[in-house]
Amino acid sequence: MARLITLLMQAAVVAVGALTGVSVAAGHGPLTIDAQGSFFVGGHDVKSDVLSTIPNFAPEGTISVDQVYVHYQIPSGSRKAIPLVLVHGCCLTAKSWETTPDGRMGWDEFFLREGHPVYLIDQAWRGRSGGSPVPINEVKIGNARPDTLPAYISAGRESAWEIFRFGPKYPTAFPNMAFPLQAQSEFWKQMVPDWSYSMGTPNPTVPALSELARKIGRAVIISHSQSGIYPFQTAEMDPTGIAGIVSIEPGSCPRPDVDMRPLKGIPTLILFGDFVQLSTAWTRRLDDCKAFVKAASAAGVPVELVQLPDVGIHGNSHMMMLDSNSLVVAGWLNRWIANKVGS
Amino acid sequence: MARLITLLMQAAVVAVGALTGVSVAAGHGPLTIDAQGSFFVGGHDVKSDVLSTIPNFAPEGTISVDQVYVHYQIPSGSRKAIPLVLVHGCCLTAKSWETTPDGRMGWDEFFLREGHPVYLIDQAWRGRSGGSPVPINEVKIGNARPDTLPAYISAGRESAWEIFRFGPKYPTAFPNMAFPLQAQSEFWKQMVPDWSYSMGTPNPTVPALSELARKIGRAVIISHSQSGIYPFQTAEMDPTGIAGIVSIEPGSCPRPDVDMRPLKGIPTLILFGDFVQLSTAWTRRLDDCKAFVKAASAAGVPVELVQLPDVGIHGNSHMMMLDSNSLVVAGWLNRWIANKVGS
């Protein structure tokens, strides 16, 4: 039965791909890589005398914080498509862009097979980007009050269900919603606790992204949800190296009265999935983004807002990179990038 | 000058490789991958009513903890070498096995180019393997006393310097020590805070490794430092799928009176670097491992302990996978695996 469902889903992907004229990267056959590896951007030193509360490690010392881990792969071949930087959202890591919970190819590999150098990051203080135990240890040893502990939160699946628009209320799904719910237990494992709500604005990931963009030279920054606004903040800091912005269902768009000048030369897409009108929170965010797009367009920014159902792609949740039609969405996006940013 | 040092180091790597008869994988030319991706092993659900202390997220809900993130690459080609599972040590993530701080190829790519499927994990509650904010939030909201906060520690570079045997005391290095200290600021960025000292024995990474070994079917588990003992604990749980054990400078070896039966069919290597005799802590650990090896050998376990200087490889710190001669060490290890475990 599970196998039959998988086959039906694959057929549906191909069918939708045919309908929308999107070429779906095969995902079959070997992948040839010219270079791969990892490095850090950003970060600075912090000294403390409460790094440790156990005898194995000294309490005094210096650590690095606010750095951002970057993993990259550069494909072989003559097609040299533009580099992409993929930035995950709240309570997640770069795992968002890899193998889907039901075992299909992630966007990382799809775009690689389409010729793009792909850069995946873990946001500062999350995943492989280390943080600091100091605010916790100050409380543990009595130097600070318990209420000074940072906001350190996990999104439980019951509340994430609504935020991710799997359905109106856990565990009920929207009809024809495309997230592979049969694999949800694998999906919940990719969620991690999140410090970012006690980290100030902009998040330290933003200057690190700016350093990365300047290092790559010319890249499209693709952000999602919590990180949706980061590419805009990065461009505001320094537009160098930012060839395009794709903000997928941003938690917030820039305000309409923001300085639009740094964005003027940057092709920008704000992309929403399906079922937005069934969520009060997402309807409000969509409206805010529409207000930004209107103001930005008037100021000469090449920006557009697309809701996937309007281009014939249906059923997408907030986690569109993992939905059963994830490669249809990626194919559409790849075409947008080729048309609007070029190669 | 930095460029000259790099060139001299590269020349030294080639020279040492020639001396020890080790083939150093070229690391040049494209890499062809049959499959790559990521998934989780282990993990279980936890319900709580203190997941969040901010209005954006509900305090009540269910999260998954103790799961272990696994990233894999399977090389193309006719040589089908045995799969390797690489397990990092304290205060680190799988980044340990990737690009070195000075930008050379990591062990992950070296072994891939030698034909091994390579599996990298982030230990439970670290990196992309999510933990729980509950013990912190219980204190923040006044449900628990500050001294119940978990031991959550960072190793400052000053104390890590001695543990990693870069030298006798920060910032003095041992003469001819091979860690690329000119790139140390990049290295310190890969260190992360570590919950594991409040997580009990065995660490939840161990049952997850057992699940992974059974899933792969036949693999060599390569552990390091804090995780040094994990493959032994995994085999004790169930030897299925464990084709070999390589424990690099374990923080502790099994006790000599442990039940040796699960280890009997498993070729095992315990590997130490250089300068051990200059560190009291490491001399003690080496002695403990020698006692284990003696008892295990007497019980018929195919185990050996090797100190790299005794096989003509000199200068290695505790972070031998990142030292300037890291690929010489990897080449020697690759030959040990081929000879003792087979393909």
C-alpha cells in the first residue's frame, strides 16, 4: 500500500510537471561534483569564567560565537548556473533542504543537478553553528536570576502543525495538502530548540550571510519563514554579491517604508504556498508582504509576489521544500531564477 | 609567508606519504557520487508544558529527542569498499571530519575517494540532532531550582589546547606538532556547547549507532575522544552490522573486566597520536587502553593498539583528522581497514 501511494505520488509529480511545463530533474544516475566542503563565516571571540560547571573542563576561557556553518557542493559540467545559498527557518537546520522525510531528493541535490553551486547554512547558535552556555551557567551558579535565562524554545508538533499549514488543527489535515504526513515522525526529528528569539535584530546570521555573499561573489539567497527577512536585511547591510532574493513564506516582510535603494538592482521573489486564506496568521503575513511589494515596486525594485496556486501548483504547505510535489516547486523556482536572475 | 608555509606543509605531507608507503588520495578531479542524503536514527517523543516561554509558540506540546542526524554519501565505481560511520568527539560536530581549518580535504572525502560509503553523524542533542529546552524552561519559570540546570559546557580554547595536545600550555605548541595552528581561529569556530555530561550512560547516540549499524548491514564505526567508547558500548548492545571498530584516542577504553564476548568477531584498532607521554591525562588514558587490549586479546578479541610514531607517522595531535598530515594518517588507517576488516 505504501509502495502504491509512493508510485501514485511520483506519477502525480510527473503529471503536474507536464502541466506546468516544468522539467523535473531526474534524480537518477550518478552526481558529479567538482568540489565540496565546509567552512565558517562570521563569528567573534567571547571570554568567560563560567564556560563549565564540571571538573573536566575549566570554567575560564575563550570561545567563538555567532559564526555560521556553511556546507557547499559545486557540480561538474559545462552549465554554470548561478550559486544558491539556502537558509532554513525557525526550529530547523539545513536538514530542511536535504532528503525529504519520505526519502525523496531534497532541493539541495535538485539544484545541484540543475547546475547550481549550492551552499547550505545552519543559522547562528543552531545546528553546527555553536553558541554559548554562559547565560545558562550564570544562573546555575547563582550569578544571575532564573528569569534572565534566554528564551530557548521548541515548537511542539501540535502548534507547528498550524504554523506549517498542514491543517486547521493537529492532527487534521487540509484536503489534498501535499506534505508527506505518512513520514511525519521522521520530520519531527529534524526540529531543534531555537535560541534566536533572544538574539536581537538583525540575527547574527545576517552579517554572516553578507560575508558569504561577498565571498561567493554572486549568489541568490533563498530564505524561509523565520529567515525570510534575512536576505533583505543582508542587502540593506551591503548588496555586494547578492544577485537575487527568494523569500519563501517569510515570517515577516520588510516594512513598506524601509529604504528601498539597496534592493533596486536585485531581482526578488516572495513565494507563498496554498491554504494561506485558511490561516489568519498567514493571511496577515501575506497582506504585509503585499504592502511591501507595492511600495518596493513603486520605488523601482524588481520584486514580485507569487502564490503557487496562481501558477497552477496546488496543495503546498509552509514546508514546500518537503511536500510531495517539492521538485515541481523547485523546478518552477529554477525557471524563475534562470529568467529573472540569469546564469 | 603563509603561502610558503602551506607549500612546505604540502611537500611534507607528500614526503611523509612516500616514506610510509601510504597512497595519498589525490583529492583532485571530480568526485562521482551514486547517492547522498540524510536521515535520522533513534529518537523518541516527549510531551511537555514548558516548551516555550514566549507567546509565538505554545508551551504545551510534543517533541522528539535523542535522535541522531546521519548524512551519507555513496561513491560510484567498481571498488566497493566497506562503509564507514564517523563519530565526532566532545564539543564538536560532524564538521570534524570535513574540510580542515586550513582548507584541505577532510577524511570524509578522502575515504569516499577510496571507495567507502561514508556516514557522518551529529551526536544526540548536538549539531543537527535536536535536544530539549525543557530543563532550562523549568528553571526559567520557577518550577525547578537553578542548580537543576543541566551541565552544559563549552571547552574554552585555553583548556582545549592541552586536551587536544597542541602543546603543554596555551599558546605554546609542542615542537613539530602537526595541527595547522595558523588556521586555529577557523578551528575554534567548529566547537559547540555540549550537553552530554548530563545525559547518562550510555549516551543516546549509542542505541542510535546500533540502529544505524543494523540498517547499513556491515560497517566500521570510527569514533574519537568522547565517543571513543561508543562503538564498544554499541557492540555490547548488539554486534549486528559492526564489521570493525576504530577508536581514535578514546576518552576512556572499556574496563578490562568487561564482557568480551560481543567483541570477539570484530577487528578493532585503538589509535593514538604523538606527544602522549608529554600529557599526564593522555598517558593515563593510554595505560587504561593498554590494560583493556591485554585483557581483550587474552579473551580472543582481534584488537590492537597503535601509536602513530611507532608506524613512522609523527607530530599528530589529538585532532589527527585535521593535522597537516591528516591524509597520511587516513591512508594508513585505510590500509589497516583493508587488511583487517576486508572489503
